[in-house]
Amino acid sequence: MLVLLPPSEGKAPSGRGAPLKPESLSLPGLADARAAVLDELVELCVADEDKACAVLGLSEGLRGEVGKNAELRTAGARPAGEIYTGVLYDALGLASLDAAAKRRAARSLLVFSGLWGAVRVTDRIPSYRCSMGVKLPALGALGAHWRGPMAAVLPEAAGDGLVLDLRSSAYTSAWKPKGEVAGRTATVRVLHSQVVDGVERRSVVSHFNKATKGRLVRGLLTAGISPAGPAELVSALRDLGYVVEAEAPSRAGRAWALDVVVREIH
């Protein structure tokens, strides 16, 4: 099973240990594309703080993020699973998993990133600010920049098992499973169900959506469940107590669409 996750906008501070070693990151086929983004991002943030803020879409209160990017080559690095914070990662709770579940997380979780393309949660990276929606002056839109390298690398990373795609829309632009891989890919939408005046109404609540996805992945890792494909995933999630509505693709080369319906927000 390969689980595709979005990063978090907010990130923990960089570590105090050794700085980034790009050659140590997983998916070495992305190395050249990573180097291109890193080089331009650091150069931009060192040369022109105002321009960097505009390019990265940073408010005045986040101006300090430019300085963080300027020091990416020398800042201490930490495992990506510690760098990414926020609602999904709080609910996932990597640090509190038992040893076996942590090993499963290291094998199966892949976090997409505007700067790194995609990293494993064990890859050591510094804290940074660069979303997939950024358009760098020379490289252009990062979603497009990553599309070719990802297409070459991700099918092999996906192996022959389930691909559970929990990314937000900005990050799906970098890689969309195709062909046989798409047929064993499942996307998940979390819906909040409420009964209003006797009529059920469903809506997507961003915070709740992220938290539920984090708990869902934690449940699979803790239980040691690794579904072989989307149909097995539906059964596994139902066994974990989730209400799941599944839509199989109408034709080959399309992903399964799963709705997880929850009635209580917490």
C-alpha cells in the first residue's frame, strides 16, 4: 500500500542536527528536479525578500519564512514526519505509533511537496515554505515542473498494491495515476452528514476532512492492514467502523472514489 499525503502549510522548526543531504532523500529519480527548485528558491529568497514574499504568496506576518528558505542548505534537518504539523498530522500521530506501525508508516507514507516533489516520512529535511501552487520566475508553475519527473518515478514507487490518494487538489496536479495504477487507486472524500428538517444534508468541512483522513491512516497502520486494492480498502475501513460509500470506475484507467460519511465532528 502506498498512501499519498499533502504536506502542511505550517511546519515545525528545523532541527539542530546535520543539514540537508539531498542525496539521502528517497525517490532519487527526483534529484535533478529537486535541485532545480532548491537552487531557484534559495537564490530568490537571498536576493530579494519583497519579491520572494510576492512569489510565495506570503503575508507581512509570514515574511520570516523567506529567511527560513534562504538558509535551507545550512539549517538542521529532521524527519519529514516531524516537520509536517497541522490537523491531518496531529490526527495521524506518527510519534505515538507503536514500533510495528512506525515501520509500516516508513514504508507506505509519501508526502507531496512543492520543494521536494515527494518524500518519505523518514527523510530528513529542513523546515521550509513553498507550496505546489507557487510559480517560480524561471521554473514556472511547480505542479507542471514536477509532472514529468513524477510520471517517471511514481509508478515504480506504487509497486503492485493499493494507492490511497489523500492529497489536496493542488498536489494532485503533480502526479495523476494512469492506466493500470489508476485502477488500483482510491481517492477519499470525507462528508459530514446532518439531518436538517428531516432531510439529510452532506458537506465537506476542511478541518474535519483532514482530521478524519489522519485518523483513517492511523487506523490502518495500527491494525496492520494493507489492502491489496480499492475493494479490499472499502471492507477494511468498514471493519474499522467507518461508513464508506464506494464508486468503482466506469471504465479502465480511472481511480475509485470513496466517500467516508461521518455524523459527528471531532
